[in-house]
Amino acid sequence: MEALSDIGYTNFRAEIRAFLEESLTDDMREAGRLNTNPFPDLKQVIAWQKARHRRGWAAPSWPREYGGPGWDEIQQTIFREEACKLDAPGEHVQSLMMCGPCLIGHGSQEQKDYYLPRILSAEHVWCQGYSEPESGSDLASLKTTAVPDGDDYIVNGAKIWTSDAHRATHMFCLVRTSNEGRPQQGITFLLIDMKTPGITVKPIINLAGVHEQNTVFFDDVRVPQRNRVGDENHGWTVAKYLLEFERGTQCLAPVLRKRLENIKKSAASECNAYGSRLLDDPAFRRKWAKMRIELHVLDSYEQQIIVMVAAGNCPGMSAPVVKNMGMELLQNFDKLAIEAAGLHTLVSQPEALEPGNSVARIGPDYALTPTPRYLSNRGLTIASGTSEVQRGIIAKSVLGL
Ligand SMILES: Cc1cc2nc3c(=O)[nH]c(=O)nc-3n(C[C@H](O)[C@H](O)[C@H](O)COP(=O)(O)OP(=O)(O)OC[C@H]3O[C@@H](n4cnc5c(N)ncnc54)[C@H](O)[C@@H]3O)c2cc1C
């Protein structure tokens, strides 16, 4: 039986299912199934994006005039639900949910014409150069400088925690162009080609032993002034606009719905301390039910944001609320998944998570991913603004405290 929201969309769901079954290769599905990181295997993410692009569906939330499918909120949700059911590898967040919407909102016509088609086709893959070694929560204190020189800027400084910088072709980046007035008033938003001479990328290995983040050094990097988004010294407005999309449009509910079912399946195969089926244990059932209720709340919230964005608005102050709700719930799912998969989750076997591997696995398949996921996802209540800072924003801007 379809959900109530499906009334009038039965044919659409069938069309999506047929497309997914035809386009998702075994490799893509394996990468989706084995993925334990917020930033999944880029090769398969790109292959999946190219397959969608051929059908005009690369960016489910983009308006039709910019190359998106122009789907309403229910169509977007159906697409993401069906994609999750078949273990699709996910969408490239920095390109499709951050840089693209930001250029649609603040880019010049020339920038839209040049960059948006290349984002859709995955020719360009983006990373985010906001945080610096001394500027994270206090982002406005950033020190990387851009000094005008003819038609260019000369950029010097360093960015840190830059996810995907080692694989990205481009970076959207905040730089300091003035020290006058409030710190926010001297910031400019630039688009930088990662092949430009003077850029060095050094890896940071995370808690799970995975390379996702980097430090990026700029040493006299020449960036054309035409790559500036918005006016000089007005980058803070552009940066905040992008952050609303980053924090508000992650659409975690379909992913978590699938994970909730997987947790139930593992608990049906594992035992509690008394030797009975874990799934029949009242304490476990209570936790599972609590997750289900919280997922329902998250889903409702995400739906509201999808409606707002589909109507041409940005997420606004819903962004910090849904960001905290989603990331904290995700981490609680990680803990429950470990409990449901039992002692087998203690075995570290990273080679068994490589797509295409043929290593003999120790323990059941469902025990492979929970611990590496738990370790990788710990950073998600820090990334894109810590939970504490989001609570501060909610207290000030939503509750007026
Ligand atoms: C997995 C991951 C991926 C990331 N990817 C990127 C990326 O791609 N691009 C990018 O630019 N950055 C990225 N970041 C960086 C991220 O945005 C920063 O780590 C984050 O903003 C926090 O900054 P910080 O690390 O300097 O911590 P700090 O700002 O030094 O914070 C330290 C502690 O103090 C608390 N604190 C600070 N200020 C306040 C306050 N006003 N009120 C209450 N508590 C406060 C914080 O909550 C935290 O607990 C990533 C981080 C992680 C973990």
C-alpha cells in the first residue's frame, strides 16, 4: 500500500522505480550499501549523478529553469525514498545542495550560465572552504586574504576540515578583503579552481581511519575577480544563504527510515543477555519505538523545508532546528545499530567495506557497517556548525532569548 501522500502520484512512483532499476548498477548499489561515511564513494556518486543527468534528474530539488526536474515536494520525497530503498549512493551535497542553490540565489547570470550546467553534469565537483585553523564557530574571524591585483585577487592563507578537497575540482571559499568595520563586513565569496597553481591539499584522517577532510593551503593563488559571487566585502550574506541550504536540506528521513528497518532485521537475529531474541526485549523495543517517533518528527520538519524550497524560498531559521534534530538523531541511530548488531560489531574489517572486495567476512553482513558509521558520524554534530552554536542561533533568532 502506498503512503497517503501518494494519491495522484502512483504513476510517478512507478516511473521512478523503473528508472532506478534500469540505471542503478550493481557497483553503485554496493557502494550505497557499504557506505559508512557522510561523503560516500565519489566514483559511484558521480556515476549515479551522470545517470540521473541523462534523464534530467541530476538535482531533484532544483527548479526547471536551471536544469532541475522542477519536481514538487512530494515528487522529491518519492524519488529519495525509492532511491534509498535500492541503496543508491546519494547526492553530492556540496555541489548540488550547497553551491548550486547558492549560485541560483546569488550568482551573476554569467556564473549561472557557466557553472550550473557543469555542476549538473558532474564535470565540476565542489568543496567548501569556510573553516580555518583559528576560525570555526567564530567564522567571521577568518584570516585568509584576497588582495586585488589587476583583474585578479591574490589569495593567501589556509582552510581546514575541507571535506572532499582532495577530490573536488572547485572550491567555494570565504576570504578577507577588508579589516575595516565589523569582521563580517570584510568577507568576500570566491569560486576557486582547485588546479590553480599555489594550492596544496593535505589529508586529515578521521576517527574511523577514513580520509574525507583536508587542510588546504593557498600560496599566492591567483583567482579572477569575475569568480566573485556578490560584491566585494558582501560575502557574509552569500555565506549565510548557503549555510541555510547546507543545514536545512540534507533530507535524512528516507535514509533513516531504511536504517530503522535494518536495525529491526539485525535485532531479529541477535539475542539479549538472557538468550531471547533482542527484538522481543522490551527495553530494546522501547528504544526502537522512540527512534521511530523521532524520525517521524524529523520527516515532518524536512517536508516543511522541501515545501518552502520547492516554492522558491530558502530554509531560513528552520535550518538550525532541522540540522540539530537530524544529526543528533543520526548519531542515536548509530548507537542503536551497534546494540542491534551485537558483539560482531567489535571486529574491525575495513577491507570488507571497499566496493568490489572479495574478502571473507567475519560475522553477519549487518554487523559490518554500524561501528565505522558510528565513528565517522561523530563529527556531524560539529560539521556545518556545532550543536551548541545552532542552539545559540535558535535561542537568539527563533525564541528571541
Ligand atoms: C566531519 C566534518 C566535516 C567538516 N567539513 C567542513 C568543510 O567541508 N568545510 C568547512 O569549511 N568546514 C568543515 N568542517 C568544519 C566545521 O564547520 C567546524 O569544525 C565547526 O564549525 C566548529 O569549529 P571548530 O572546529 O573550530 O570548533 P570551535 O569553534 O573551536 O568550537 C570548540 C567548542 O566550543 C564550542 N563553542 C564555540 N563557540 C561557541 C558558542 N558561541 N556557544 C556555545 N559553544 C561554543 C563548540 O560547540 C565546540 O564544542 C567540518 C567539520 C567536521 C567535523
